Amino acid sequence: MAEKKIRLHMAERSVEERVKDFNEVPQGYTPEQAIEEAKRCIQCKNPLCIKGCPVEVNIPVFIKLVAEGKFAEAAEKIKETNALPAICGRVCPQEEQCEKECILGKRGESIAIGNLERFVADWARKKPSPAGHKATLLSQRERVAIVGSGPAGLTCAGDLARMGYQVTIFESLHVTGGVLTYGIPEFRLPKAIVNLEIEYVKSLGVEIKTDMLVGNVYTIQELLKEYKAVFIGSGAGLPKFMNIPGENLDGVYSANEYLFRINMMKAWQFPEYLTPIKIGKRVAVVGGGNVAMDSARVSLRMGAEEVYIFYRRTQEEMPARIEEIKRAIEEGIIFKILTLPVKYHANASGWVSEAECRQMELGEPDASGRRRPVEIPNSDFRIQIDTVVVAIGNLPNPLIPQNTPALKTEKWGGVIITEEGLTSIPGVYAGGDIVRGAATVISAMGDGKRAAKAIAALLD
Amino acid sequence: MNRIIQKNKINENIFRIVIDAPHIARAAKPGQFVVVVPTEKAERIPLTIADFDREKGTITIIFQIVGATTKVLDSIPAGGEIAHLLGPLGTPSHIENYGTVVVIGGGVGIAEIYPAVKALKAIGNEVITVIGARNRDLLIFQNELSVVSCQLLVTTDDGSAGRKGFVSDELKDIIASGKKIDLVLAVGPVPMMRVCCEVTKPHGIKTVVSLNPIMLDATGMCGACRVQVGGKTKFACVDGPEFDGHQVDFADLVARLKPFKDMEKRALDHVCRLLGGK
Ligand SMILES: Cc1cc2nc3c(=O)[nH]c(=O)nc-3n(C[C@H](O)[C@H](O)[C@H](O)COP(=O)(O)OP(=O)(O)OC[C@H]3O[C@@H](n4cnc5c(N)ncnc54)[C@H](O)[C@@H]3O)c2cc1C
Ligand SMILES: Cc1cc2nc3c(=O)[nH]c(=O)nc-3n(C[C@H](O)[C@H](O)[C@H](O)COP(=O)(O)OP(=O)(O)OC[C@H]3O[C@@H](n4cnc5c(N)ncnc54)[C@H](O)[C@@H]3O)c2cc1C
Ligand code: SF4
Ligand code: SF4
Ligand code: FES
């Protein structure tokens, strides 16, 4: 069989069509396309791809099953290690994980592992669920409490439930899913998919209590009296601001507030939903990560006419996923690179009206290996805008550490854990963004899995 | 859960509801609040825990109908359920024996001071409570507060009850009488809190205010509630809502309360249509 060097891309909706709504942009493979792409995999004896996956999905085996048209079996195979494949297939930074390691990438294009994973999960979702995956409830074992219903908490809960533990998730918001629900917008991750994955975790016997802010309602110490172990997956919910003049003007939002209002509170359906959001004609989003891309693309869909990204380095240093940057550019987002806002000005009614920015240039590489942005003197310029979204990052949620003096944290707020995920308090584990700072869905899931294993070992 | 087990009308616009919420009653402290989402499509709004009963497992909320979501909340009758209720939130009031404390409540803030008055008195403070409203019909909680305060002073803008004037006039007089005041706690409309701070500042009397910026998650995740205190940005939902009033930038607070005004009107019109012009 002649080895094909070029991967098969998914069909995408046209720019004109997609910027008018919140529906998904890529359309997924057809079964024929999936089989064709899967056949490119050379089934390595020593598959490097698996090493690139934080939850070690058995990639060659599931891809072989796809190539043979055995989609149900492929789905089973993936679910052995990854409870949320429809989500990971969509939002994993595959180009830096599984696909980066794929051997074919050295001589051509790597296998589209993420696209295949997404295809298999979507295919399985549309079929009645196979009997093998009904919760095989073992004799009820000890009770475990999970804080947060993001990917870290859901994964840890799912794994423990499958082992027969009685699991309760405490979630502070009135909706479940963490960033999957309130952060990542519908056009990139449909909420119907997130909800199905959450239903699956519930079908394993996991109880989810919403509107429960741990630290305030129950402290970690109180939970330890009722539960044999606790896993903290409370995420990186603390928004950073730049602390520049004018940042408190009306019309300046943190990305969290912006996305919260739109995704979680459904402000795009105002006034049927009562939460308001006000977006002007010219929106500036500050930052260069996934959060910034999402905020910019949401702005377009909310009716903004011109949307800028202000980023202090260049496109090459942007931490956002390459394909999302590509889609943002296609949709007409204007990239103002090497641009640092230093002050916002207001109009007569106190609403933000102008951004004063400084021109930057790239200097020597910094600790992260990226070239450091340096200010160019006397280079300030102004751009008229009427909405600003600050998307320069999030820090670990400080609430639980503040209420739990015995919980050791790094200076920047991350909870300190051992290799196994154990914190400084016996019986209390942590993982995901509360430990890593803003990271990825799959690393949060990997942490949840590892902690589940450690908790099971502890309780055995 | 979250069932409204009792509902009373206090006046035309202000209602008291008692909600079954044992986990909140168990943990609640004076100065804390809850987030209420009356129905799935409503906003998340913050409301102070005006009282709690650990034994019965209930909390009491006093709310004033000002817009769409409070209107929706009012449409839920006794026996009905609130879709979502989260709390207790915020940093509790700092309750200690200061000596003499003047607690000031204005408008619906009168209800919000009740738990603090009770706790301050219980720990041994001499508590002088001052409450004020536009007219006598808007005065609430007078009986309850007179029971738990050492002294209760009443003002109305039009003189229909108590002294004609503002709560700040009463505050000025107490200071002028030469009485030593160790702490002032002021809860109410922003202009009232600002004036109280202006009155106490020259005398160096520590003054705590309870800020009410717009909130969204109320768990420290969005920054909508950011306020300027002592030149620093604070999130009122977790760092507050109580702050040292002499450090608060009130102008910033006022500006940040208005961005959605026109939309709030549209939302209210929408809700009124849905509820049949009720
Ligand atoms: C807009 C946006 C886009 C992103 N895009 C991508 C992407 O494309 N690919 C990718 O891999 N990653 C992406 N990320 C990052 C990714 O979503 C996170 O790394 C991941 O969700 C972290 O998972 P987690 O479970 O640790 O925390 P979270 O998903 O943040 O979940 C934490 C949960 O805990 C709850 N909680 C917090 N405190 C408490 C408490 N005291 N008591 C009870 N509950 C509490 C929170 O409400 C939340 O629901 C994105 C993030 C954002 C914001
Ligand atoms: C910590 C705190 C405690 C409070 N306690 C009480 C209380 O015990 N009783 C009471 O009657 N009111 C209280 N409030 C005010 C109450 O939250 C608002 O009246 C309510 O949110 C109005 O919602 P609405 O949709 O009915 O009106 P809207 O039409 O939305 O708003 C009317 C006005 O209320 C304010 N407001 C609007 N949305 C919010 C929001 N999400 N958060 C805060 N303020 C908002 C704005 O100034 C707005 O102009 C408190 C506010 C805070 C921050
Ligand atoms: S879970 Fe993510 S990293 Fe792992 S194989 Fe799937 S797409 Fe790749
Ligand atoms: S490294 Fe690439 S080619 Fe090899 S097994 Fe993995 S996906 Fe297939
Ligand atoms: S309301 Fe969101 S941080 Fe305070």
C-alpha cells in the first residue's frame, strides 16, 4: 500500500456562514474519510504517539479498528483510558501531544489522531450505548468527595465510580463542566456533547451537587469527616488584570466575565435569558492564547464589526492552538502584534472609547524560550475601540487554599502535590489547573486519573 | 431544597422570604450573602442573609423589587422552589467587642444590618442603631431592631416617622454630643454610605461599609465586582462585601453600577410581559 504523506482534513463551514451563529465550525469526517485517514497509520511496533498522550490512549489499536470499519470497538478501546473522547478529539492541542510524536510527522504529515478520535466518539454517541458500558456496580465501597466538575474532577469521579467507590462531586456554579461549559464556546465545543459526557459520568453512579462552594459551605476538613478521601479540581478561575489606568471603565471585561455572561448565562439570547452583555462595534481582545481567540471569535458572532487582538509578541509566540489562530484570521480578526495596551480612555459617559498602546519589538529569549517583548520608546499610538476583553491568563482559584491553612501552595498559588497527586494534607489529592495554573483539558484529565489510582490504592 | 417556606410583604416593594436551606444556615455568619437564581433563565443576583436559623435549617432574605430578576423572584409563591441558591458567600463581618458601635441602615440595607446588630450586641458592644428611609411606609424592621439594639434612632426624608432628615444627620449629632464611638457600620445606598464616611473621616472614626457592585459568579472568578479600595483592586464578592469606607473609591463604584441600565429596562419589560403585567 502506497503510503500517503498528506493527512485528510475535515470539511469546515464557510466563513460567511459560520460567523453568523454559534454552531460548530469543522464538520467531522465521514466514515469513508475516517477509514481512509486511519489506513495511513503504519501501526508502529513501538508507537511514539501514545507517549505524547497524557492519558495514554491506545492509539494504534483504535486506529486499526477504525481502518477495519469497527467503529464501536474503536470507541470502546478509547474509553478504556479516556472518558471524554468527543471533547478531547475537539480541544486537545494534538499538534503538541500525540500528533507531535507520530512517526509519520517526520516525513510528511502525522496521522490526524484527534480528528479520528472525534469521529469515533461522535459515531458512538449516535448509536445506542453498548451494553458493556453500563455501570458494573460493584459492592459499594468508601465515599470520596470531588471538588469541581471540570475535566479533572469528572475524570477522577468517573474512574473511582467504575472501581465501585461512592463519589460525590461538589460544584460551586449552577452548571457543571467547568471551563468546558462556561469558557470554551459552543462553536468549538457543543454543549450537547459536554452534557452527554457528564450524563455518562452520572450513569456510573456519580452524584453531582451544584451550588456548593467548598471552603464556604463545607471546609476540606469537614469533608474529610464524611468522606474517606477528597480530590480538589477547582481550576484556575482567578482572572488576571494588567492594572493599567482605565481598566475599570465600563466596557472593559475580564475574559471570564465576558465568556461567563455569554456561554454560561446565555446572554446571546437576551432578553429571553435575563443576563445582559454589552458589546460595541470595535472590540479589542488582549492576549494570545485560546481564551483570547475564543473571546475574539465570540465577539464577531455577537455582532461586533471590527475585532482586534492585541498581543505583545508575534503570531509565532502565541500560545493558542494553531488551527484556532488560522480560523480566527480567516474570520477576519485583526491581529495587532507587538502591541501592548498601556491605558484606556473613556468617552463623556464613562464608557471606554480608546486604547493607548505601545509598540514592542522582540528581544532576547526569556526563561520560556520565547523571545521577550521589549518596549520601543516614544512609540505610543491610539486605537478607537468601545469594548475591551482582558484575556491575559488565569491563576489558580485561591478560595480553597485561603480557607485551608494546612494546604501548601506555591507562591503563585498552585497547590503543591506529590507524583501521585497527594497534597500536604493526608487523604486530600489535587489536580488540573489548580495545580498547574491554566493548562489543558487533557492534562487535567490525566491528573484526575492519576489521583483516582492513588485514592484507590490508599483505600484498598 | 431551596423551597420558600414563608413569604411576607413588608411594603409595596419589599418582601421577606424564609428559605429551606440547611447547609447554608449551618455555615452562615453575619455579613454574608447568597446568590439567587430564581428560574433557569434568570440572572445570578446577590442578596444578603438577613437572618438564619441553624436549628430549623432556614435562612431569611429581604429583597426589594428593582428590576427583572427580583421581579421573577417575587413571582415564586410560598411553597415554590428557587432554581438555584448558593451560599454563604463573602467574608463575614468582623465581630468583636469594640465598645460603642453605631450601625446605620438605609433603605433595604436596614434588613441587611440585622444579623450584625444582633451579633455585635451579643458580644458586649453598646449598639446604637440608626435607620432611615424616604418615608414611614418604607421603614422596615423597626420592631426587630429595637429589640436587639441598645438604642434605635429613626429618620425619614419627609419627617413622616422619627426625625426629619438623613441618617447622617443623626450620626453628626451623636458625634457632636461628645460620645466616644469606636466603630461605624453603614449599609445602604451608595450616596448614604459615602456621606457617612465623609462625616466620620475628620473624627478618625473607623467606618465599615458594605459595597454592592454588580456581581456575576460571586465566587471570585469574573472580576465584575471589582472595586478600588486604598488604591488596590479588590473583588467585593470574596474580599468583601465589607471594606474600610475611608479607603473606598465611591466614584468608581457609582460608575461601575450603571453599564447595563438600558438593558435592565428591556429585561424588566420582557419579564412584565411574561408575568402578565403583574
Ligand atoms: C476560554 C478557554 C478556552 C480554552 N481552550 C482550551 C483548548 O482548546 N484546549 C485545551 O486543552 N484547554 C483549553 N482551555 C484550558 C482548559 O479548559 C483547562 O485547562 C481545563 O478546563 C482545566 O480543568 P480543571 O478540571 O482543572 O478546571 P476547570 O475546568 O476550571 O473546572 C474547575 C471547576 O471547579 C469549580 N470550583 C472552583 N472552586 C470551587 C469550590 N471552592 N468549590 C466547588 N467547586 C469549585 C469551578 O466552578 C469549575 O467548574 C481553555 C480555557 C479557557 C478558559
Ligand atoms: C453583596 C450584596 C448584597 C445585597 N443584598 C441585598 C439585599 O439583601 N436585598 C436587596 O433587595 N438587594 C440586595 N442587593 C442588591 C441586589 O443584588 C440587586 O437589587 C439585584 O441584583 C437587582 O437585580 P434585578 O434584576 O432585579 O434588577 P436590575 O434591573 O438588574 O438592576 C437594578 C440595579 O441593581 C443593581 N444590580 C443589577 N444587577 C446586579 C447584580 N448582579 N449584582 C448586584 N447589583 C446588581 C444595579 O445597580 C442595577 O442598576 C445586594 C447586592 C450585593 C452586591
Ligand atoms: S486524548 Fe488528546 S492527546 Fe490523547 S490521543 Fe486523544 S487527542 Fe491525542
Ligand atoms: S506513531 Fe503515528 S503511525 Fe505510528 S502508530 Fe502512532 S499514529 Fe500510527
Ligand atoms: S462577582 Fe465575579 S469575581 Fe466577584
